[in-house]
Amino acid sequence: MELLHLNKAFTLIEPGPVVLVSTYDGRKNNVMTISWTMVTDFTPTFALTTGPWNSSFRALCETRECVIALPTVDMIDTVVGVGTCSGADTDKFAKFGLTPMPGRQVRAPLIRECLANIECKVIDLIGQHNIVVLQGVAAWIDPARAERRTLHAVGDGTFVVDGERIDRAQAMRAKLPDLD
């Protein structure tokens, strides 16, 4: 074993896929890249980390709704671009060629180019840790999309792409909820 600087420990356990989170503040759509996300259990409850440093945060807190959109590996440059400019002075949908689509449960837009979209309502804000807890209220997937591999941020500017899928569902059946 080799000693790893403690400030890099988070790069070992980065959570699941980088997402785009869209909001609508009553005047305009916005989108931010979020790499710190998690599911909380087998229900459609999710958490993400963000705060006032993101211009979308105010809309997220005020409207208490958003869309979690799952980009795929072919969108890497869009994901990075969205995450490195501010919606305060940039129309990110126009700049990155993203197509907003209406949802059914929230006013924040779905993103057409993404593999999947989850409409969400904010159910808790944990300010001390900048955690936003979300309840999914509708979910969408594009079954015709050929690219399905998602991106995972390591946290140091590099990404890991989903790879081979290993099926152990039968062995875990007793622990999994009925998903039908």
C-alpha cells in the first residue's frame, strides 16, 4: 500500500453518474452539471450536493423542483461545458444545443439529448452539508438511444465510462424489490 493524500480520498468513492440538473426560475431554463449524486434506497428518492455557488441553486430552492437528466458518454464535452460556465450570464441550452422538453409534473425542462430524465420535487434541504433531497415524481427514458453508457467523475477532472454489465440479479433476488 502507498499513502494517499487525504484530500484525494473522495476520488476513490465518487458516487454514480454525472447528471445534468435542469431548473426553471419562472423566467428562464437553466442547467448545471452535478457529479455528487446518490440514490437513498429502492424508492425514487435521490440526493445531490450543490449550493449557492451554482446559479441554478436559487431556482432549485425557490421552486423546489428540477429534472435530473442522465447524459451519456457522447455528451462529455457538453457535460464539461455546462459545468464550467454560469447560467447567470449564459443561456446554456442555446450554447450547448440542448433541447428543453416539457415535463408532466414539474416546470423544469427535460433534456431531449439525454438518455433519461427524472422529474423531481425537493423534499429536504440540508444546508450544513449542501445536500438537496429529491423525490422523483415521473421518469422518462429514450429506448431508441443507441449510446447508453454514462459518465462518472473521479473528481480530479477525469471520468470513468460505464463498462461491462455483470448480471447477478438471480442471486440477489431476495434482497431486491419487485421492479415490475
